[in-house]
Amino acid sequence: MGARFAKWRAVIAIGDDIPSRSCIEANAHTLARYAALCQEAGLVPVVEPEVLMDGDHTLEQCREVTEEVLRTVFNQLNSQRVLLEGMILKPNMVLPGFTCPTHQEVEETAIGEQQFQVRLTDRQPEEMEDVDEVANVTVKSLWRTVPAAVPGIAFLSGGQSAELASARLNTMNLRFKSKLPGAGVFVCPRIQQPALEIWQGKESNVKAAQQALLQRARCNRAARRGEYTAAMERA
């Protein structure tokens, strides 16, 4: 029958005096207890500690919180005797908040599918720096916090556009191909988002939505291999 999976998501917001230490500890303990119960029942737990993009926090603030959350989660997983080889980690990428001024400058280029594709194809230095910086900081945070025994990391996109998520994932695999923690690193949620937007529950849109789903899967497969280009968005 193959492996069966279950998922538990813990949401961590960044703001004035949050997250508190007790908040992080409580969420980490819950994730670890769930993971232990899953393994007792023969399920593979997908452990999802998500640091949200909501807010005006900087990339550095997100890095600090993300690393603290991941360290705490793995401490709790060890305390609960979770077999790390039998789980999947689903973390956020390290990203500035939606309303962080430097983040807004980059995200505004993603308004409108065609506009984003043109800018991504002929990226300016500051745009390349954003994609590169997110990839670098995210991978280094994983190096510092995720044990080598964890077999797979499935990034959540956390509100990024599908194209930006693929571009950032591609840079991670292009720069750190043999050094990424986990055997498989990929993006999940935004695979279906474009298809859902096209489908809208209408039978007449099913074929177009299926094609969009296939196209997104192809782009993320290429990003997983470090072979993604913006031109693929128009293929």
C-alpha cells in the first residue's frame, strides 16, 4: 500500500514581543507529540512549523525566529523519541514580512503574471539579490538546525507567488545541490494554487486547470533539479 502520511501545522507570527518563548515551546511540544503518535500508528508525520510572512519584519528577524523554532521543534522531537528518518519537515523559507519596505519593492514586480515573467527573465541586480539572499539564508538556517537524519524537506510557499517560490527553490538547488539537508527538497502548496484559481469550481475550466497543474509541477520539478528558468512559465 505504500507510506501513509498525516500533517500538523503550527503557525508562528512575528510582531512586537512575539513569538514568546512559551508560545514556541508549546507549539513545538504539540508538533512532537503528534509526530510520535503518528509513528505509533504507522503513519509518516509531516511536521509543519510555519513562521508567517504577515507583518513588517525583516529577513534577519525571520531568520532568528525560524532558527529558534526549528531548534526547539527538534529538541521536542528527540524528547518524544520520534524517529527522524521516518518524518518529513515542512518549514517556511526565510522571508521578510509582506509589509517590510524592502520586500514590497520586490513583490510589486510580481503583480500580473506577464509582468513578473518579463522581469524574471531579465532580472535586475536587486531582484537577483533578493532570490539569492532568500536561498542563501534559508539553506544556512537549515544547516544550523535540521539534523542530517531527516530524509526530506517539503517547503511551504507561505504566500509567495508560484513563480517566486520556484525561482528561490531553483537557486537553492543550483547553489547547494549536494549540501542540502534531506534527500528531497521541494515546494508543495503553490503547485495547485494556479489551477484552483483557473478552475473556480466550473466544469468548463477543468481542462485548463489540469494543464496549469501539470505546468506548475513541471516548473517545480525543474526547480528541484536546479534547471528552472522563467521561460518555462510560458511553455
